[in-house]
Amino acid sequence: MKNFLYFFFISVILFGCTDNDDKIKYPECIKSEIETFLANYPTPPNTGVKATVSKYSYNGEIVYVTDFSPGFPDGASAVVNEKCEVICAFGGFDGSANDCVNWDKATFIETVWTDSRK
């Protein structure tokens, strides 16, 4: 009986854990932006680069960069904080959207979403 209990508890520990990758790792507004992107572009743009949302530390806060126009030189990326406020943007063909002061000091944390369609 004692061996059974040990086996049971070890099994619960090993098989009862779930992978947290299924949890959404971004604010609700980002989820809405992703859904809008997927609805408006039923097939991914043929640029060879996938749309992404990346998480950064920037000026003391966590921000998300939405890159829904990868591979397009005139595309711009918004930088949004966890309160869903647009902090700044960068991109554009001539760089006109580049208003992220000290973005070179931002620290990449992780990619939180990638368009998985082919």
C-alpha cells in the first residue's frame, strides 16, 4: 500500500502538470488585434516572414510590439503597454513612424504570438 501511494503521488506530480504555453501571454487588446488581423488576412501575406507579437521591457514597463506587416518596408509596428495604451510606433518606408525614444535600450523578452498559418 505504501508503494502504491508513492507511485500515485509521483504520477500526479509528473502527469498532472500542464504546460503554460497555452496561456495567453498578452493583454486582451492584443488578442483583439490578432483576431482582426486573422479576419482581414485569411491567408498570410506572401512575404516569407510571419506576423508576430513580441514582448519587451521598455522604459521600465512591459510592452508589446505588434508586427502585422512583416516584410513590407512601409509597414509600421505599434508599441503597446499592458494597459493597452499605444506608447509609440516605428517603421514606415521612410522611418516616419519612428517615435520610440531610446528603443535601442529596449530588452527583448519573448515572442508571444506568431502567425502559424502556412
